[in-house]
Amino acid sequence: MKPRIAVLGCGYWGSNHIRTLKALGALHAVSDANRARAEGFASEQDCLAIDPDALFARDDVDGIVMALPPQFHADAAVRAVEAGKDVLVEKPIALTVADGERAVAAAADHGRIFMVGHVLRFHPAFEKLKELIDAGELGEVKYIHSHRLGLGKFHTENDALWDLAPHDLSMILAITGAAPVEVRGEGAALLDRLSDFAHVHMRFPNGLRSHLFASRLNPYRERRLTVVGTKAMAVFDDVEPWERKLAVYRHAVWQDSGQWAFTANEPSYVAVEQGMPLTRELEHFLHCIETREAPRTSGEEAITVLRILTAGTVVHV
């Protein structure tokens, strides 16, 4: 029998978890402070509606997916793991490093799975990009930059950096395999005191540099991760159709008689298996519950993400 999963938080992203878990045959219950909303999903998906305060003590729930406003994640995760539940916590897992550390430590103390919803780590195009990097196809990686731009969503507690950047930071950390030794942030607030535009510059132990740009006030969507290596460059562009999501540019730059020369080649597009990242993420969560395997997107990585977000945040007064 598959693990029985409850979704806590029936908002926009929680509803995606609900429908995906139902398709995977693992949805057991839904829960939300808005009882009517939970009952609506329960009726639609033929599952239980359980009040949040009663959810953690239920013996018929094996794991909980938490898609709450981030300020509530840590306390809910601690309650869940103390009650013997495995958890998948959406990003960001908290709004402070201390709260994130508290939740992750509680899961370790109680022997529970703590997985984080860094969903793009499960995107087939990113997985293929990581394979190319690990195989040395790009040479030594020297620079990584990511752009995540669009209009909205707007939150009262977290800015564009905290809302949009965790996905890209998780991918960058997966590539670098290390936390940055230097983080510098820039931000601009147009609507209120929270940054609507955010830049983060990072330096890693081996000299690799990285830059992230996030915006929630942009007229067009951009979802692009670029990796620059000594042999080639690669671009994961999630706005492109599947056959063009992963491009490799085998440009060459060299010195000739003291002058720089280069060749600019057309991109080669890498075949990528199609698949929904959220489905693959939740399949991984179920696998970890069944096998007790450590999740690919761990709580420890999420704490590193929180440290970068904290260091890169610009406070507007």
C-alpha cells in the first residue's frame, strides 16, 4: 500500500499537490484553516477533510505535504515530525534560519523524512543539465547566472527574492556542491517596503561566481539558468518548448598574437524526457517514505538557501 499523504494548505500550490497526489493514488486527506475550502477539495478528490489541529495525531496519515504561508511552516513541521509524520515542506521552509534549523533538527531527532519543495531539481531538463556537467561536457564550471522574472505573485511577508529565488538557489547549490563564501544582495522596492526586484551575487570556494536576478514586476516571463564552462555553455530555459528547453553552446575563445578571438556556434538542443516536475518530486517523496532514503532536496540544503536569502536581503525602511 502506498503511503497515505495529507496536504496541509489548500491554496494555489497546495491544490496542485492535491491533484497530483490523487493521480498518484496517495492522497488520503486535505486540511486547511478554511474548513469550507478543505471540504470542497475533499468532495472533489474523494478524500478526507481534517481540521489542522486534529491532523497531526491521526494514525491513518503517514506523511504531510505543507503548502502554508512560510511563516507557519516551521511550527507545523515540528508538530508533524514529533507526531511521527514524514514531511515535504514547500519553499521557503521558514522566514528565519533559526526556524529552519529548528524544524530540520526536530525531524532528525525523531527519525523522520524532511524533504523540501525545490521542485525544479526534479525537472527533466535540469536533471539532464546536471548529467552533462557531471560528465565534464561543459568543462570546469566558472559562472552560473539565473533569471526568474514575471508579474506577481505579491505577498505581505516575503519579497521577490524569498518567493522566487529558492528554486534557482537549489539548482545552483546542486551544481556547485558547496555553500557560497560570499553573498551580496541588491534590491529595489516599488510597491512598499519589500523588494520587487532583487539581485544576489555569490562567490564559491573554488572561485566559481554566480548571479541571480528575481523580479515580480516584470512585463514578460523569464525562467532561465545559464551555466558557463571552460568547454561549453548550457542554458536551461523553462519558457521554451520541450525540444528547446536545454541548449548547449560550444563557443570557443582563445588568444591569437596577443589578441582575443572567438567563434560563436549555433546551439545544439539536447533531447529531454518529458515529465511534470511536481509529479516526479512527489514520487520521490513517496519513495523516500517507503525506503527511508535521504531526499534529494534535504532540509540541510534548504537551510543553506535560507542563509543565502538572509544575507542577500535588502531591508527597505
